[in-house]
Amino acid sequence: MQQPHFWFQKNSLLSHLLLPLSGIWLLGTAIRKKFYTRKTVEKPVISIGNVNIGGTGKTPLAITLIQKLRDKGHNPHIVSRGYGGKLQGPIQVNEKEHSVLDVGDEALLLSTFGPTWIARDRYMGAISAVNEGASIVILDDGHQNLTLEPTLSIIVVDAVRGFGNKRVIPSGPLREPLSQALTRADLVVAIGTETQVERLQNHFGKDYDLPVIPARLTLLESGLSLDNQNVVAFAGIGDPSKFRTTLNELGTNIIRYVPLDDHEIPNESFLLRLEREARKSNALLVTTEKDAVRLNPDWKKKVLTVPVRLELNDWDLFDTYFQNKLKGFH
């Protein structure tokens, strides 16, 4: 679903009216916690998660960490819930055998960068990864997971949207109270300019008693310039407006932009309509990497993927926390 605007407004009447339902959500969460105990595995676990419902940049951070850890000689494996897929796991994702309907779009995308496991029980997924040689487990969307204890816990947040009205769903965008979530975190990665990150820190004051690393999404160099190029675009990510911003920054002429629901699989008639519109305007049909994995092989050839990568402004700070947490592991 696309996030409602009132989640990011102050003193919204609708938000106030939904507060009792937020209480029911919190009660249900508290009851669930009573039935689980987090367990550890023999290798370090880096949890990448968020407080907001929907996407905030977890997948780009996971991709960046895979590459960073490999450069340091580690063998990272990813463990994901496989949201949107039908398989329960634990099973290692094979992009040649599994479809988005099997394992979900995020796991399928991550599998192109490193060994990826889907498991509804993330602890069992981590055990499988370690048994197959993982020296480090990256737990995708793991902050609210109740089965696996992380060694290092990172929260990702969009510095522009922040934590909205700081209320729990459906009254606001949060999965749990902010102070509760931050208590379990070691680091915050805030995606935006340094000015936007500083504004976010000042706005939330005492709730941000954690190291915050600014990060930015950058276009992966492919040799293809999109400057002044007509494009017809679509995106079904947590915040579809971010892809539109990326296209504007690349200097494209956006003929039409269609935001989809997060994880939505575009149907054939929708894609044909966009393809006809692109032809009329001499435009490229473009989308995100995450959307591209949902397309069938024929459409993947017709739709240009615009890949982005997440760059942390301060890798030294990350390395400091990472090395401290690794003490005691072999």
C-alpha cells in the first residue's frame, strides 16, 4: 500500500481517531513477544531494519554491506523472510529456479549479490546459512524479528520523511514506539543530505541518543546517460516518490510517472499501455531494480533498469562499531 499523507502531518484528526486501533496493534505485538525467545548462532549477525512500515532503504544497505564485507574477506549470507513469496524455507534462493511468487522480490534481488536464504523462522535460516559456510549473517528487515538475536543492529530511516508523526500504525507509520525501537539499536543510517540528516536529528532530539551515519543513494555507473532523455517510469517501492526524485536528479524528461503499491507486480495490460505511451513520446520505459525482478523475461528486455547504490558518509564509524561487536567471534 502507499502510505497515507496524514502519517506525516502534525495534529491530524484522522490520526487521533485511529489511536485506539494503534493500542490494539501494540497489545497484539506484546502478546506475540511472550511466545518467543531470541536465540544466537555461532557467527555474528548484522540486523538491518527499520521502525517505519514499508521501505526505507534496507535493501540498498544490505547490498552495500555485502560488497563491503566481501572486500574485508568475509563470506556474508543474507537471511530474509521472503515477503510476498509462498515458500516457508529455510531454503537458499536460486534465481534460475525461483520466481518472485516463490521467494518475494527483495530476496530475489538480493540473491544476485550474494547467497540469500528465505525463512519464516529467521533463526533456522541463520543456522542453515552458517552450516553452508556463512562467516557473517545479514538479517534483512530484522529489527522486529523475535527468533534471532543480532550482534549488531542497524536502523535505516529516510531523513526527509523521518518517523512521521511518531505514532504506531494505523495512527502513524511506526511498527513500534520509537523509543522502544531505538533502545535495541546500535546505529542509525539516515538516507539524505547532511543538512537533511542534521534537521532530522534536531527534530527528534532525545529520541536520537545513538550514532547516526548519513548516507546517500547514488546511480551505479553504467555508461548510459539519461540527461534530457524522455522516460516513462513506474515504481512499486516503499516510497515511490524517491525514484521520481532520482530521475529528476539524472536530468530526465519525465513524460509519465506511475507509482505502484509496494511489492506490486504490474500486469500485462498495464505494461502494454506504458510501452505504447513511451513509443509515442520517443521515451525509454524505466523502473527500479526491485521492480525489475517482478517482470517476466520478455519485459525485462524492454524495460530499462536504473540501479542505485547506497554510500555511507562515514565508514570509519561503522567499522568501529562492527569490529567491537565482532570481538569473541572466530
